[in-house]
Amino acid sequence: QVQLVESGGGLVQAGGSLRLSCAASGSIFSSNLMGWYRQAPGKQRELVAIITSGGSTNYADAVKGRFTISRDNAKNTVYLQMSSLKPEDTAVYYCNVRDVRGGVAENYWGQGTQVTVSS
């Protein structure tokens, strides 16, 4: 029983900030990769940011310099600090965890949290 619970979404004005969090619980072994994806209406889901268990990060070009991903391994929680938000950031944001054990990888997804940025 693996569950990812997201929180922190909401409505914010352009230029504002939000922090998303995603707490993973259940039968998760390694959480090798944790990340955030987003999906706007009519568009495909896209990668926003990822972070490895060792703390290495990668960001989509559209959010570099504005978003920061971090994780607390003890809590199995991943965060996304979003600053200088733009209307183009409006989307449903999903967290993802890739868990690897014995050469077998499992992907888990959060329920999604809405982020709306007004102009």
C-alpha cells in the first residue's frame, strides 16, 4: 500500500510563490527518484523537476531559476518551492516517486494538486 499525498496548491498572483509538498508512505524501499510533473488543459504531462536520493537535481528550462526541488529522505517527502510564478505555470502538479528494489522499479503518482496563477 503506497500512497503519495500532495498539498500546497492554490491560487496566487503572478510573481507570487507557493510551496508544494508530497509525502510518500507505505511499502517504499529506496525512493531513488522523486519529482514533479505538471499538466495543463489540452497539453501533455511534462516533467518539471527531479531529484535523486543523493540530492542531484534537474529542471525543465521553463522553470529554471524560479523553482527549487528538495527532499527530506527521513520523511520520504519531496518539495517544490515555486517563486516568480507566471500564468503559464498554471496546471495540475503531480508528484512522482520511483522506487527500486532488487532491480525492479515501481513508479507511484500523487493525486495532483491545482496551481493557478492569475495575471
